[in-house]
Amino acid sequence: MVSTLEASVELNASALKFLEIFSTKVYELATISPDIVQSLEIVSGAWGSIGLTILVDYTIDGIAQVAKMELASLNLLDLSLTFKVIEGDLLKVYNSFDVILKVTPNVLSGSVVNWTFEYEKPSSDTPDPNSLMEAAVQVSKDVDAYVSNLI
């Protein structure tokens, strides 16, 4: 049974600048949001390319975790991307886990980022990844502040 969890964050940054961090400059997340993302390294592929595989060390609720993720889709027209978790702590809890990010420009200024987690629970007792979503929201705010301060 595939479940979804969604959250939206209002941004001051433009949609394109925000998406750029997550598509071609994702390695900057360890500098932008070091309380959550401790390190991020490329395993294979190239930044901003489908098939890029990254290894991420991160902390959720004070617990160090790791995820190996593959960039499964990147749509610059739709301003969206999908990372598929292929190894790591999330797959010890869930049968599958995808992270979908879509950024929508606001009419006057700024944008809105929509996070969607699609995951398969092994049983109905498995908890939803609420703490991870809270971390994604915080990283979004950190990236927004970082990108908004760039000229």
C-alpha cells in the first residue's frame, strides 16, 4: 500500500533558483542546513543529470541516518524533480521511498515548494515519516534564506 505525505512552504526565492539548489547544487545542502544534512557526496553520475546517485548523511530527531538516492526525474518546465531512495535507513522502515519536489512561481514574487513523500509501508503499524517531512520543511526555509541573500 503506497502512502503519501505532503507539505508546502512559501518562499521568497524564485522557483528556478530554489530548484537549482536541489537539482545541480544539492551538494551545498550540507553548508546551507548543517544541523540536518551533515554530508552529501556523489556516488555516480553528474550533478543535474538523471541517474545521479548521491549518498546523504543526515540527522532526524537527533539520530544520524544515511540514504543513497537516485535522481529519477528532473523537469525544468514543470520545475519538479524526484529522488528515489535506493539504500539506507529509510528502506529499513519502508519498502520503497520517493521524494518529490515541485516548485511553483507566485504571480508577483517568490514561489511555493510542494514536498511529497511516496512510500510503501510494510504494515499498517508503520509510522508516517512526519519527522522527515518537518526536516524537509526546515531545509526549504534554510535554502530560501540562503538563496534570497544571494545577489
